[in-house]
Amino acid sequence: MESSLLLSIAGIIIALGTAIGLGIETWYLKRQLKQAKDNQYDETLRKCMSDLYQVYRTDFDVETKAECELLATRVLDILAILAHLNLEGKLDKKMLEFVKFDLEIGKGIMEWFDEEKLGEKYDPSSSEEIWSNLTRYFKKYKIKTCKQDALPDCIKKFKKL
């Protein structure tokens, strides 16, 4: 009888140890998953900043209106990704301070896009509809429009292309 009691106690101790170990492992894995997600969004921000830099560098090679539209669309698409991640709570507004000026330029590009009626090519009536995440972000954080001089050169010279 005494050996079965000891066996029962040993079984309970093993079960408790297993449960505690499983709890610790679960906590550790959740922590790793959160860190991986945070790193993913940080990497997305770094990649978008790099993409923006590359787009701005190609501004010097733009020779046609179609290339200018592509450059503008690319800038807005990159910024829309970041705005979407912020609106979904996956990128903190503090992280987007790194691209604050780019967001102001983006707002200027959207206004230019509407002035040139380029949205009609894509069916929606305005850039606000096409890049709705940016529109929501601009309204939420009261982003101002950049000065005309800050716009990419090809946009400033669009009518001459």
C-alpha cells in the first residue's frame, strides 16, 4: 500500500512539474512570437525607408509623364503600407516619425495627383479613394502638406515632360 502511495505522489509531482514546464515553455514561445512580430514590423519600416530612398534617387532619371506617374504611385504605395500598419496598431506613430516629412510629401503628391486628374485612369475619382489608408492616417494625425519645393522634381516639371 505504501509503495502505491509513493507512486501516486511521484506521479502527481511529475504531472505538476510537466504542467509548470509547459507553462514556462508557453510563456517563452509567446514572448519569442511577439519579439518576432515586432522585428518584422521594424524590418518593414526599414525596407520601406530604403524603398523610398531608391524611388527618390530615380527621380533624376524620369523623362516621361508615365514614369513620373509611376514614381508618384510608388511613393504613395510605400507610404500607404506604413499608414495601414499604423492604423492596424502594428506600427507605433513614433516609428513613423522617421518618415514624417515623406508623409507630408505624400500628401502633396496626392493633391498633385488630383489636380492632374490621374485617379480617373484607375476608376476612383480621387487619390483619397485609391490610397484610403493614407487619407485616414492624414486625418487622424492632422498631417500637413509639404511646400511645393519639396515635391520630387519630376512632379514639379510634369507639364513639361
